[in-house]
Amino acid sequence: MAAIHKITLPKWGLSMASARVNGWLKDVGALVKEGEELLEVETEKITGVVATPGGGVLRRQLAQVGEVVSVGGLLAVVADADVPETEIDAVVADFRANFSETSAAEAKAGAEPEKVVVGGRTLRYLRRGQGSDVVILVHGFGGDLNNWLFNHEALAAARTVYALDLPGHGESSKDVGTGTLRELAQAVAAFLDAVGVSSAHLVGHSLGGAVALALAAAEPQRVRSLALLASAGLGAEIDAGYIEGFVTAANRNALKPHAAKLFADARLVTRRMIDDLLKYKRLEGVEASLRLLSERLFGGGRQTTVLREELAGLHQPVLVVWGSEDQIIPVRHASGLPPSVRVEVIPGKGHMVMMEAAGEVNRLLNAFWS
Amino acid sequence: MARKITFRQAIHEALVQEMTRDPTVIVMGEDNAGGMGAPGEQDAWGGVLGVTKGLYHQFPGRVLDTPISEAAFIGAAIGAAACGLRPVAELMFIDFMGVCLDQILNQAAKFKYMFGGKAKTPVVIRTMIGAGLRAAAQHSQCLYSLFTHVPGLKVVIPSTPYDAKGLLIESIRDNDPVIFCEHKLLYGLEGDVPEESYIVPFGEASVVREGDDVTVVALARMVHFAQQAADALQRKGIHCEVIDPRTTSPLDEDTILESVEKTGRLVVVDESNPRCSMASDIAGLVAQRAFKALKAPIEQVTAPHTPAPFSDVLEDLYVPSPAKIEAAVTRVREYR
């Protein structure tokens, strides 16, 4: 039987209820591959793209540009070219007859973040999916588990995927102890113990990549594979102006130019994203933790720990992904790595590569693990 | 943002966290403890709408019940602030400020200036504003513009639980006298509030909703009415930018002006009476500083120039409504 794929609006983050269609990236009749991006939509918080879960021909665009669609609502239909029009119409009619906005929002709401106390610290995490394969997503400096909102669900189809807030970040305790890479790596190891996971695939973004690498070097038996996205720890250079600016910015206008550096396309930085970052930065203890971390990890405007030798000594599979337009950590840190390391540079994308090229990063990661 | 709490709980939590952090923070007011004519010491209502309930036993000796003499206890709070404490005084209704106005506008507001910067007055006066509780002319006013007028005072008007907590913490830590206005009909409103302590700085407006067609500036309960109107208008294809200044002194002029530069159209929603109001003040600001951007006359949606009526029917007509805001936005949108 020919496959018919219904593309619905995903739920990115707990508070998302709807999104506005910004534009279509593919025309009706276009041939699309699995994971290819079909349209751009904008929520209050963020602009994202919706990809097709399967390949075929884009047969229907079911939302106009500017239209506001509820979470779970039907956006498009992709099907093989030989599926008759009447069958497509029947699928759309059937969906619309059975679609209820409230029940779709509830069904899509999924898991809520949980908290666990580890070594006197509270760590917040979000768990999705099931399966004996476990993946841990580790965000970067100043980030939190929401950095993975375009990835988490897509990676959890056949695995158990945890995203956590590092100490000093998100809703985890703001105490970062000594503020060293080792301290953060130990916190992740303690988190694995707390949720009963003996070994996992680690995915680290930016500082989170260095944390994952440090953990793999210290306790290799706990790490089944490493995926390092725009990772720290692979060279000394880092945009010191960004780190300092992010730590000191006290208001929207001061923070905005720094946040814009995170993306190749600065339009992706919404006012809500800036407001949410400010809300985080204004929590008691955050400024002191960020200050300590930045001094320990990026003192003097350079990365203090380079783990290339440790990386060369690892036996696990390693995937390195970078956006070619990264303005925070230069893409050349992806060069000269051991031949066993698979390197993927995604053209035209910036530091937040897992958000800006979500479909592509998800596809690379899923392929890497299988 | 793991949990939702009410506006009332957010204010209570700010008080608990600041009293825990800083032993110079005290709470005083009517019916905070004892009261109700009951003998001995007990935890009473916790103020007229229960915000301070529980503090009396949690912080022994730091929650003071006062006589029903605003002139006396507001004066005492201001004096205590000048001498090193950080009092949070609860003055039930802003309507009662009249009896202690000299203490506020001639004493507290002037100390820093008249003593050459050597004196500070870190007092917070928490007070209720707004109509809608069928409490009639003497318990329903929105007199924040009166205090915004006076240099030396800071005026804070939160509209959400998140802002209420962060702004009250900032108010307590601020070294100037702060008039902290709580709309009575917002106490039950729920919203996401972090468990940790945090601040919301003064003079930073919140852009509650972004839009390109019409700027709507609103305060306190009117922020929610403006949102309702904006929801209805969005279905008609009109996109409002809703701005909540959050503090009227200092006022974030830039955010308002930048928005009007974008939209060219302004509606100001203010529950208070229209003359010398925040509505007229913001309209004046925009007329002067963003005149060239304006594509339509500025609309003000306010209460009429009358006392708040006792009659339910009349009170409902007195308060600006989402329908009136929607009509005003439509008028400025369609103006040629």
C-alpha cells in the first residue's frame, strides 16, 4: 500500500498552543525526502520548520501563509505520486472530522519535566520515548533543556531520551560548585545514577559537548557514543565578547546583539526568546554561577580545557556536527580530528545548529545511532 | 517555571523570601496580625484580602498590627525606613492615601533630595487599586497617576503573578519609597512563577504580545482586557502590540515609542479617571516624540470623569471593557 503522510503541527515546549505559518518551503507537487523541511512556522517563542516524516510528493498545503494553526492541526499531506486525488481528499476530510483542538493539544502535551536531587543539587530533566537505548542531551552555556525542543521528540521514536538542565542552568540548582568541567561531568554521571542508567549515548551542544567529552574520558564505560554539536573542548578559540556580553547583559537591548550571534539567521531570535533568557538570568544565583563558569571555562577569553587528546583516545563512535557560520566557536575546530571521528559541517547555519538545522541534525543523529 | 501560583501567593512568596534574606524587612498594617477584636495575639486575616496571612508566626516580632490611622502608621514606616529598616506597609486601599499624603509626598519623596543624598527611604507601601468589587466610590479608584506625578516616588503596577513577585522583591531592595499597586481583581489570577527569588527591574515595559497594526498600552487589569480585545481583533486580521509598562515611575518611554514608530497607531487603556491620567500622559508623550509616525489620532480608553458608581450596572459601564478597547483599536485602524 502506498504511504500517505499527514504532517501536523508539532508541540515545541509546554506552553505552545498554536503557531502562525510564515511560509512554505516546498510547492505542491514537489518531490520531498524523509526529514525534508516543508514550511516555516512561528510561535510566540520561536520560529521553526516542520519536516515531513516520510518521503513522497507534497500533495496538499492545508494552511495559508499568515494562518494560525493549533498544535496537532493538519498542515500538509505527502504521498506517493500514484495515490489518487480522491484518496488524499478522503484522508483530509477524515482528519478534519475527527480533529479536536483541545484533545490534540492534550495528546501532544506529552511528558512534563521532572526533578531529581543528586548530590545535594536539584536537577531538572525531561524524559521522552521508550527503549533500552538511552540518549542524554546536554545543553550549552546559558542554555537549558528547551534548547532541544526541535530535536527531543524526533530522537525519541525508538529510544529513551533525557534532556537535562546542567547545574546553574534552567530550573536546576544554581550552585555550580567549583565551576569546572569535571564538576559538570560528575553532575551528569550522578544524574545517570539517579535515573538508573548505566551507560548512554551522549549528545552535547557547545559547553555541553565539552562536558560529554570530559565524562567519556573520565568514565568511558558509561558512554556508548558521543555526538558533539558546535562543541567546546576542541580548540582554544571562543567568542569572548559573546560570553562576557551574555553574562553581563541586564536588559533586552544589551542582550539582543549577543543572542543574535547564536544563529546564522538573526531573525530567529524572537523577543520572547530574549525575554525568557532575561527571566533566567534574573533568577537569584544565576549571575554568580555564570560568572564563575565563564572564569573557570573561558578565563581570559579562551577555552581553558582542550580535550583533543582525550577524544583521540576514545573507542566509542564519535560524531561531530558544526554549522559553517558558527560565530561563537569556529567551525575549524571540526578539522584535524582523528579519522575515526565522523564530521558533518552544515552549510549556512550558526552555533545553535540543532535548532537552526533541526531536521538535518535529527537525521544525522538517528542515522549515527542505528 | 515549574508551577502556577496566584497573584496573591506570588506577593506572599516575595515577602517570605525577602524577610528570610534580610532581617531589616518588616511588615506592618491593619489586620496583619490580631485584629478582628479577638483577644490576644493570633494570625488574623493577613490584611484585608489575606496576602500576609501566615507571616505573623513565621517571623515573630516582624509583623506589626497597626491602629486604623494611616497617617500614624505610614509615618512610622517612613521614619523606620529613614532609620535603617525596610518596612513593607500595607495600606488597604489607595483611596485612603489622602489621610497620609503629607507623609508620602512631602516627607518620604523629598528626604533623599533635601538631605543632599545622605538619607534614603527604602519603604514599600502596598495598596489595592481598581473597581469591580462593588466597593463603591471610596474603595475603587486607580490613583497611581497621583503618585507618578511626584518626583522621588516610584510607582509599580504589576499585572501578572510573575511580575508581582519580581517587582515586589525589587521594590523592597530599592532605596527609594515605592507605591506598589495591587489590583483587587487580580489576586486570584494564576501564572507561572519560579520558586527561586528573582527581580523584575523598574522602567522596563513588558511586551505582552507583538503585532504590527496598533500599539495598545495598558496597566494592571486592563492588560488582560487588552489581550482579550487583541485575541478578538486577531481573528479579524488586526494584530495588536500590547505593552504593559509595569512601572509608571520610572516609565519605559522607549518601548512605547519604538512600538508606535512601527505601528503608527496608539490606544492607551487606563482604568483611572481621564484627566491628568497615565492615559493622557502616555498620549502626550507619543504625540510629542513620535508625531511623525502617527497615522491616526491617539485613542484613550478610560473610566469617565466621575466617581466609581455603587450600582453594579453602572460600575460595569464605568470600567473600560474589552469591547470598548476593540472598538477603539478598530477606529484607529480604519482612520484615514
